[in-house]
Amino acid sequence: MYCPKCNQHYRKKYSNIRLCACGYSFVFGHNDIIKDRLMLFLERKASQNGTHYFTMDTLYAVYQKLQIKPFPSVKRTTLSQNALAQKYQRWQKHSSLRSDKFIEKPSLQQPENPIGEEVFEYGVEQIIVVDEPLTVDLFVKNNKHLNKKAVIISSEGYPAYLKPHLQTLLQKQPNIKIGFLHKPLMTLIVHDFR
Ligand SMILES: [Zn+2]
């Protein structure tokens, strides 16, 4: 396996190696299906080299794409999303190379952190309704609401603090475009949705 930090290769006889000569501490071992270098690769793809926020869905979509066109070190065992999520949790907890762009839980509930409200100042041209609160976070943290001049809410009305703004908006612009984005599609197009 390879060190994700300095690319040093370790053969199987060093199967107990936990620490690379460069100082990097391995999260996974020789017997893990996913190794450190692959996890770093998945994360870089999901975050577009650290420039975008991503969720587990994004990471899994990247992983599944690799299964179609296998990366040299990917064994042909396909992990379920849950299995990958467990491994990723370990990586997030222990790797010094982990990304800070991972969104684990929705965090826009609090009005004191009203990310998304600024769109009302620039003029809203559409409302985008998504399936899950986490998808709202994903799009808003990646500034899709500004690029699309859109209010992004989940079908169950998250984040709730936007509700009065939405009511006013619908009164002022009753013919505003409303789009629905469902999750399977979203997972596929997350990189292209601008
Ligand atoms: Zn190293």
C-alpha cells in the first residue's frame, strides 16, 4: 500500500506498518478494502480538490464511478454506502489528511447562522425544493443559491426560518419558477449543477 502523503510504497511484508517514514499515521491497513491513498483520492474528487462541500452521497457516487472504471488499487468488491460510510467515519476521525468540507449533518437550522438569507437581497428568481435537509446544506454551502438566484428548501420545509421570507416572496412573485430536485438525480449531477 501507498502512503497518501509522500507516496512511499510498502509491500505486504510490512503489513503491520502504522506510521510512514514521513510521519503520516495510517488509518487503514493492508487488509482493508479501502486504503488511505484511495480514501484521499475519493475525498479529493468529492470535494473537487478541496474547493467544494460534499456529503456521503457525493463520496459514494465518486466511489461507484470508480467501480465502473476501476482505479488500479481498487479491488472488485463493491462496498455498500453504509460500509463506505463506516470506513469514512474512521478516516474523518483519525487521518491528518481528512477534508474539512465534509457535511455530516444539516446545520442551517439556527437563525443566528442564517446562511442563505442573502439571496433575498439579490433578487430571487426561483425556488428549488429538494428531498432532504442535508441536500439544502450541500447546495447552500456551495453557494448554489447565489449562482442560481434561488431559495433552496427541503420538501419538509427546512430551514424553517426561511418560511416567512418565502411567504412574502410568493405574495410578491406568485408566478415564480419552482423546481424539484430528487436525490438520485442530485447525486449524479452534483458536480454539474451550477
Ligand atoms: Zn509517507
